Amino acid sequence: MDVQEKLLFLPKSGKETVSFSTGSCNFIVVVVSTFSVAIHVLLFLTAFLRSGKGCQGYQPMLYTPFQAPIRKTVQVWWPGDAWDSSDYIGPPTSSRDEAWDRLQQVQGIRLKPDEAAKLSLSKEMLLKNGDQGVFLGYQHNLHCIRYLYQSLHPEVYGRMSGHDHAALEHSYHCLEVLRRSTLCQPDLTLTEIFWKNDKNDSVTLKADSPRECLDIGAIMRVAEGRKYSRSEVTSVQA
Ligand SMILES: *[C@@H]1O[C@H](CO)[C@@H](O)[C@H](O)[C@H]1NC(C)=O
């Protein structure tokens, strides 16, 4: 099998354990190796948008305004080969920028005061009508995936130039956010694998394995109905 995730330090000889030096990974290697993860996450989301019939699934314990749609799960097949470029991934174009903008149309949702109370939220981000502004995990993940995508094209998106939103630190943050989110809500799809070539020395995943997904179309419609504008936040000047 090929080792796709190269280690910074390989074991000297015959030793089983490998020690990592934290904080000195090569940024490009990290981003490029996680690029395929980003592609998979993105295609997962686009598959959500083309979802069909539902059945019972997720039972949340914490309060969520998404109870009805989130319980509806759908079976989807990822179309084609996820290594292909998509509406979201590939060399920067204005149509890709627009596709990302549509995916990120809603950034944050409002909760009624009684909903916020169920989660014991602080009243930091109150809106003018007394609702509370919050951000959704998937929205933050999308921000991070788009950020990492853009960081692959610093010549277009001005990343890595030293100011806050371009910093290496922000990319590390995004990788850590996606790592945690992946472990928080692990994708349990049983993905078929097959040999990539005749030598049988490398495996690849079957892109169109059937998978069960939450109904992101329904989730996004609920989010759309609860979106707020920046000018509604009480501390922001209209
Ligand atoms: C590779 O795997 C296939 C399927 O298991 C098998 O038929 C074939 O003989 C293998 N080839 C080599 C070179 O091991």
C-alpha cells in the first residue's frame, strides 16, 4: 500500500513508534493532503442538496430547531468520480465563486429567547427584536473548507500575505475545526474500496457507494427562514 500521508520524521530503523514534532508541519503538504478530504465533504453536501425520500434517523438530545428535517435521512449516491473538479473545486472561476456564495447564503440563524434559554446561551449576540444570533456547525465547516480551498490559490484570493484572514494560523484553525467536526459526527458510510491498478499496491474508494445523509435541503430551508442580517445585531451600527 502506498503511504499518502507522509510523516515529517520517519522511524530510524525497525522501531514501531514514531514521534511527531508539533507545530512544524509543512503547510502545503498539510493543505494538499487534506484537499481530498475537503472534496469529499463538499460532494457529500452537494449530494445532500439532491436528496430524495426520507426515513427516521437522528435523535438529538440538545435543543435544536432542526428536529423535524434532521430526523429525515436520505439515501444518496455520489455521482461520478470525486477526483473530478466540481462546481466548487478546481481552478478559481467566477461561477465557482458564485456556487460557493449560494452554499453560504445563510451565515448564522436566529433563536427565539425561549429557545436560547433551553441551551443556556449567554446574551452576547442579541438581535434588535430580542432574538439571539448563533452560527451553525456546518456553516463554520463550509467557511473553513472554502477558506482552505482559497488558500490553495493565494495568487487569486490573497492568502498567506500576513494579515489576519490570510494567516497560516487560520488554515491550521480550519483544519482543526474540520478534524473535530469529522470525529464529532463521523460519516459511517460503508465505502467500497478497490485496487487502483494491476499491481494491487494501491487502493481507492468507490465514489458512488450508497450513503445515508441528513436532508441538507430541508435543513437549509429551515436556516433560510431564520437568517438575520448583520445590521440586526444590536452592537452593529445599522
Ligand atoms: C489483484 O487483485 C485481483 C482481485 O482480487 C486479483 O484477481 C489479481 O490476481 C491481483 N493481482 C495481483 C498482481 O496480485
